Amino acid sequence: MPSIIRFFTRTVLLLGFSVGFFAHAQTPEKIGTGTISGKVTIEGKPAPGIVVLINKDTERWEQNKPATKATTDASGVFKLEKLSAAKYYLSASAPGYYDAKKKSEWDNGTQVNLGEGEQADGINFALTRGAVVTGRLFDDRGHKVIEETIVLIKQGREGQKKTVTCSDTSDDRGVFRCYGLEPGKYIVGAGTDSKEGNLQLYASISYTRTWYPGVAEEDKAKVIEVKIEEETAGIDIKLSHKKKGYKVLAKIIDANTGKPVPNMLIGIGTANEEGLVTDFTFGSGSISNSEGDVKIEGLTTGHYVLVPNAMQSGEYFGEQIKVEIKDEDITGLEMKVEKGAIISGTAILADGVNQEIQKKLSSLSLIASSNAPKSDDWYASTRSASLIGAAGNVEFKGVRTGRVRFHLNGNEAKGFVISRIERDSSPLNDGLEVKAGEQVSGVRIVLAYGSATIRGEIKVEGGTLPDDVGLGIQAKPAGTQGQNMYGSVDSRGRFVIEGLGAGSYDLVVNTYSSKTSSSISLQKNSKTVQVTQGQESTVNLTVSIGGKDSREEK
Amino acid sequence: MKHGLLIIMMLFPLVILAQEKNEAVTEVTPKQKGKITGRVMGDDGQPMEGAIVSVSVVGNNNPDAWHLINADDEGNFIVSDLAPAAYTVFAESTAFVSPAVNSENKYYHLGDTVNFTLVKGGVITGQVTNTQGEPVIAAPLAIIRVRDAEGRKVNEQGWFSRPRKTDDRGMYRVFGLRAGKYLVLAGGKRAAGWGPQNSYDTDTGSYYPAGNRDSAIEVSVSLGEEINGINIRYRSEKGYSINGKVIGGPIGNLLAFGGISIILQSHPGHSTEMSSYIMPTDPTRSFSFYGVADGEYDLVANAGGGWGVEEKDSFFSAPRRIIIKGGNVANIELHLSPTSSVEGKVELAVSPEKEVKTECKSARTSIPAELVIGLRRDTGGKDDEPKPQNEMPVDVPDEKSEFKLKYLEAGHYHPNIVLPDETWYVKSILIKAPTPKSPAEKISAMTDAGKLGINLKAGEKLKDVTITVIDGAAGISGKITGEKNQALPPRLRVHLLPADKELAEDLLRYGEVKTKADRAFAFANLAPGKYWLLLRNVEESEAEEKPAPPAAWDAKLRQQLRREAEAANNLVELKACQRVNDYVLKLK
């Protein structure tokens, strides 16, 4: 994609995604006494000189922050020392090699919940030399296809499929080279799905998804088998180019006044066959002008969705509009939007909190979220953010009709919890019902600061959990209105739950599956714990897997 | 030009592509709509189907003033339903560039046809290996253009269509390069963002061939050329970090475009080395850079300038010099101060002589909305200053002939007005003094911005600038010749000076153009009167993309020019509407 346009879309996307997510300050590095070590192997043999990247949980979303590095020694062992107690993520940075544990390039890696002074050993990485697939892309006119994304789908033994993205796009000769692939069977394709629309608004030309050796249907694609360190060349694909340049014109209108609404950012999304939004972006005409008009150009045929108030920053909300471009522009669309509710009130700290904590309040922000009636229309839900003003004042604008729930937002909120919400002194236990245009005042959000930690280990007896099943843990405040606190369990079964207020909690262990929506029921999976501010409590749990048929539908 | 694009133009070596301009006879009225058409071809004569063409109103911040379309299978494009204004038009296609380099913006109007010829950009390939000779895999490549096609110094951060990385053999291939000389480096983290991490992020980046910058070798590449074997020995050198805080700036603006950008520029040269972004919602206002190499830098912050951001939410910081020498730099404070603006209107004066009107025929009639009002910063010859953050502020007047140049830094500026056709010239640019606050205060005279330029203080909102445009403009064009068999210097500059002593300080009456290979020169939109023409060499060090500030800006240099011009005595008298063509200017 050409530079200017790529910069434009990238910037907008970057900013778009970041709404409701807050960068945060770097805190001075604390030197601890903990250690994490492990071994990296390649096909079972020790691998020297491999870089292992480690990130603190809180630093993962810090802009520009690179990971800390450790390199394996002659026996393939790495060791990170002087670590403070924290949640860490580790991954072996070995492009060209395949790590079965890593799900995607965005995978954070292996989680380690390290306690103060703890030595976490055996954080091992088993790598395989990856396979290479290379070929050329050209189009039906004989032109080289440049900067096109290549898609590989790994064909599992039992029909499972795993989509893998190629290491880089095709170059100026149309040549692509995908490396570091897990050995196995693949189908290879390029171009975009013909049913879904295409969001590369400014790509020179759009291509219909074609599978090697030149078929449109996924099930007719030729399956190629790649082996360890082997290079499979000559995977040339001829792509047919798709007509581009359709546009969608829409007018944004205030449903109550009938007047055009300017300055609203309308996203254009792709939808799958079920009408679910799979991705969205913005075009140069995505912000409504003084006439309320938006114009999105550079579209191909396919299914699209117009997403109202995509930046979540306005006073209005609306519903998503589904459109299908067949062979002509779509004009004359009207998107009716309504002024959302304005909720105002205060956010205060519960008593007994020191000055230091009080000062942190001004760096906190809260979100008032109200979901669209259909869960498929998630992008039409509103998530209005408010900083906490000097006098504790908060104001949420553009909240859609429905039940509003309040959350603390971002990393700054660490340690804070919402202990209760009231309106005009009566408690709001199950959110707040608002209507479009309504002005709701007198909402009082009481925050508490929790500095207690529960740390421990979960042992599983009565069997082993399947590969796709992980453990989760939560602390439910006993008998109060406070919110449930979630902890994460690392690969070793170590968990940590931070930011708890003083009191009594029920610790509950459960399971989740990365593959299915079913869970496995556990026995003896809860325990009651009493915690004190500023203190760390250690709790070990031994849970047992229920009978053989314990996997049940949720 | 809309602001988003403007910022992009400031950051990247964007070139306005090869153009041809065919003016049709058109009558323009403010309400009328029209079209801009053209064609994008490859240098092989084939149409560039799908090439992206951008047509945008100069200085307009509104997204609906920007049209992006794809050329059709014949390479043609057409953007219709456009309101009268000055437009910028350019075309691009992945891996292709324009052979023409033009630092001056060309502006187009309704009815214009703009044709582009794109050429395949240069390619550099090579392998990156570590000190043990093993391939360095998935390392990002960066490229810095240090010299233009003629070998003159420039400093531009190369920007690929997509950032390229080394493959599993350590091989890389970067393409779509303009002609010139490049430094190639692997590793390092140069762009803002939250991407997947790699093990090269903390490194400073290794230059071709041996790693360090001091021994870096420039790689020369021409259009369409492929240079192989640019192998880099990767040295995993840990850089240092810079962190700090931004003080002041927009408050509580939750709009994403209202955030703060922090840019780390090299010093000197001022190419963008790294950038960071602070969310408008981030109350801590802190930023960090990692993997910064030893060296000198300038750090600047700016806020606003995006769509929908109000002027009150626009801020700049003064540049802060940072020296990295073997250690981290912490707790830098960048103070934001409000941006300045210049507001005014264009007045169309009618020339008194009736007969002039009939004589002064033009291919088209224009309206004030088609003017381009711009400012150019005068750094007083200090080349070492960080780039102004809004390098070329421009705007087009609205239906009421009013304009506003926003997002300006404090400094000294000269107006730069581009007229839509040859019949007009700028008569005067005057700033009305503010109304006296008390009767005791004297009403000062109008400030003549045409002569003196505009001095802007930080946060100053200058109003009541009146640009008077009048018809009856003259023009002169011609060719440079030497004595028989005399070789002409490759680059010459033709200066135009008012011969009248009383106009010696009126910068609006001065002009200068660089000649191209055909030795032709042309001056248009001139006030009637007596002028001197003067021929001078262009400094060898002056890059094609970065012309030196006009010589007349500098009082000393102006005096010198006048002395030289008087001695050379190429005097011409231009009457209203007169066009002198085929003037022969002899090099002596």
C-alpha cells in the first residue's frame, strides 16, 4: 500500500483501537530477588544463542517498550535474575523456528506469576526448525502482485484448521516466502474473501481469494505437505483482479430533529455470512461533513457494515447498517442517530484512604458502557469514558438507551475497585437504566483501594486437563456489593490476584477451553480467605477433576 | 491541503508527481461545480490500472475535501462535483515512484487535466548476518536517503510501502526507492506503536556494511535499478532510553485526534528518527523512547492539527536538544504552548484603466476561492534549526474570500500567494493594527506584510490581514544563452528585481526561479513596472528538493543583488497585461 495512504489508515486504526485504553507512566524499575530460568531446545537438543524475551504484565501495553532479553548459553539454558514479584510473559524469539506453544505472532508467550524471591525454573521452550513455502503471485493480466498477504491454512488430522499468516507480503517481483512453518499439511492462498468486503480501501487493486494451484474454492485447493527445514518452492498463484472503486454514500441524521449530524466518524466494517463484523476501518470521507454526509470510496463487491460513532467520542449513538455491494455504488443511505444520555455525578474514594492514594484519583478514568440489543452489533454499543475531575466529578456523554454499567479503565486503575454505585443515595446493584437524550445526575461511584494480594498454587488431581483447557481463578467478595476480582493462573499452576480490599473472599477455581465452549467441572474448587490491606496471603488449592463425563456444555 | 495530509507531507519525502497541465477555457463562479481529470501511465506506456490518485483542497481540514480514487483500466481518473478551489493532485502505485522531483506544490483548478508517468523505483537487496556469520532473521530494515539523484545532501527517513524484514536466510529486499544515495540499517525500533515485539527492538540498528554509523557506506541507486549484495554485519548494540513528560497542552480532550505526538529528530539534519504518541486521555503525559544510539537529537512535541481538533487544543513545544552519550536520559520536560494563527481576507481590486480589461485576456476567469494563501518561514539563514512543525501552512479562501492559517509556530514568516491565472498580481498585503484599547493609545499605521513579512508570537492570533489582488498582471519568459561554445553551469537561478529604488524593499516585487535543462525561465503575475533580470549560479550544495530561501529576504543579500543587477543592467519595462516572451538572457 502506498506510503501516504498507509500512514493515514494505520494512524487512524491505531488511534481507533486505542480508545478506551490508556497508556501509562513508566514506574522506576524495582530490583527484586526472583529468578526465572529454563531451557530452549531445538528438536530435543539444547539450543545455544537463542534470545528469550520477557515482559512484565504491566509493561506489555506500554508504547515503544521493548522486552528484556536473555540469551541461552552453550547448554541452551537462560536465566533472568533480580526480578521483582510480578506477572511475566516469556517467549523464545526464534523466527525461523516453530514453537508449538505460540498461537500467533501476537501471542504473549508463557505466563509466569512470580512471587517475591521465588525461583521459577523449568520454563522451557521446545522449538522445531520451521518449513519454508515460497512462490510467486501474478494476476490474470500477467502483472506481478505486490504486497499481497499470503494465507496458509494448516490442515489438522481431525479436520481442524489453523490459519497462519505468512512472514511477509509479496515483494516487487510478486515473490513471497513464508518461513518458520510448523511441519504438516497446508493449503496456500492469496487475495481477499469474495463474500466479505475488502477493507483495503486504498490498495491499488483488489484480488479475489485464490488457492494454489488456482482455484476459488477452499476445498478444491491442493494440499501441500511441508517437512522440517524443507523448502517447498514453486507455489505460484494466479489471482483474478476484482473490480474496485465502488462507494457508499450515507447521510447521518438526528432521529429527533431530522437535521444532519456533522463530525461523526463512521467506520466501515466487513461482515461475514452471519452478518457479524469481522474488522473495520475508516476512509478519508468517514467523518460526516456539515451536511451530515459520509462517503466511503475504494470498495469492492461484498458485504459491509456501517458502524456509527466508531471512535466512541461523540454525543450520538446509532445502529449498524448492513449493506451489500453487488455491481453498483450504494447511495441514499440514511443513518439515524440519537443523542445519547448524559450521566453525571461523582466518583469518590471510600473512607480511610491516605493522601497518596487520593492523589492517584485524578489519573483514573471510568467507562459507562451500554450494549446494543443484539450482541452481534457489538460495535454499536457505547463505551463513554470520563476522567475523574478535581472535585471528583464525572460525566459520560452519548450513552445509548439501555442498561448502563460502570467500569474502571486501564492500567492506572490497578488497585482500585468500584465498591458500590448509588443514585440519589439508593444503591444501583444492577446498573442504571437510561433513555436517549436523558440527563441523569446524582450518580455516585464509590471506589475503594485494595492493596491486598492472594498468591498461591493450584494442584489438579484425579486426572490431567486436556491441552486446550486452562485454569482460571476469581475472588468473590463474601456478602458485599463489591466486584469480583480475577486472577490468572500460569503454566505452573501459580496464580495471583492483586488489588483486593480488606475482607473475606471466596476463591473459586474454574476451567476454560480455547477450543470449545464447554468446560470441565471441578470438585473442591473453592476456599474462603480473609485478607488485610498491604498484605500478601498465600493459599494453595487442590482441585479434583470430576468423573469422566465432567466436560459439560455451558 | 487537509491537515492529515499536510502532516504526512511534513514527515515523509513525498513528491508531487510529474504533471502536465492543460487549461481549458472555463468560466468559474463560486456556486459552480466542476471536475479534475487525468491519466496515470507507467514509463512503459501502459496504463497504471488501480494507481491511487489523491485530489484534495489545499489547506482544508474537512475530510470531504479529500478524494482518493483508483485509476481505471485505461489509467484514467475523474473526480467530479468539485467546488471551485485550488487542489493538489498526486498519484502513487506500490513499488513505483515519480521521476520528477518538485519541491514546490503545484495547484490545480476545475477543468484541469493532470497526467502522471510513474517509474519503477530502485531496489536494494542484501543479507544481514551476525558476527558469527549466521543469518539475522526477521530484522526490520530501515533506510535513510542521504543524497539526491545529483549527489546533494538530503536527510530523509525512507518510508516503504510496508516495512520490510529479513527472511529466514537473513535476506532482505527493499523496493520503490527514489534515485539517490541511501544508508541501509537493520534492527532498531523507529516507529511509534504497540506491535509484536522482536529481539531487535532495543538495538540501535546496524548500518551497512559493518554496523556502526561512522563507517556506514552510502548505497547509490537509480530508478528501475537493482543493487544487490548490500550485506550488513549485525551488531547487537543496546541503545539508550529517553523518557519524560509533556507539560501543558489540551485538557480532558477525549477525541483521539487530540493526542500529543513526540518526535525525536536527528541533529543536524532533522529527519525523524523515532516517534511516540500520547493518548488524549492519558493523564500522565509521559513518553519513552528506547534503543536510541549515541548522538545529538532534537525532541519536539505537538498536539492537535488533526481533524475536528479545535484551535484551542493545538499546541507546540519548543525543540529540546538531547545528547546521548553512553547513558539514558530521563525526566525530560517538554512544555507545550498554544499555536498561532493568521486570519484575513482577499480583496479583488479592479484596475482603473478600462482598456486593460479587454487586453488582459486569460484562458479562464478565476475567483478568489482559487487562490492559495501560504506562509513560508524565514529562519534568517539558520539552517541548523529544527524543522518547523507546520512547514508549509496553506489555505484557500472560502466563499466570503476569508482565510485562516492555523497551527503555526512563533517565528518570522513571509506570505506566499499562488494565483490561479496569469491576469492577477498581488498588489499589497496589509495588516490592520488592532483597535486601540484606550483613547490615549495611538492608532498605528497598517503594517506592510508584503515588505516586512509577519512576526508571530507564540499563541498569537493575528487578524485583519488584507491581501489585495488586482488584474493587469504582466509576465516575462525567455531563455538563457551563453557566448558561442560556452558551457553553461548545470544549474542557474534567474532573479527578478524591481528597478525602481522606491520599491527596493517591497518583497512582493521580487522573484527568483531555478532553470532546468532547457534553460527556460518564466515569471508571471507581475505588477507593471521596470524590472532587472539577474543571472546567478545555484550553490552546489543546494539540494533540488530543498531550495534555499529567496535571496531577497536577507537585507544584505538584497543589497548585493541590487548592485549586481544594476551592473548587469538587464532592464525590462512591463506594461499592464504585457507578456514578454522569448527574452534572451545572456550569461556573461
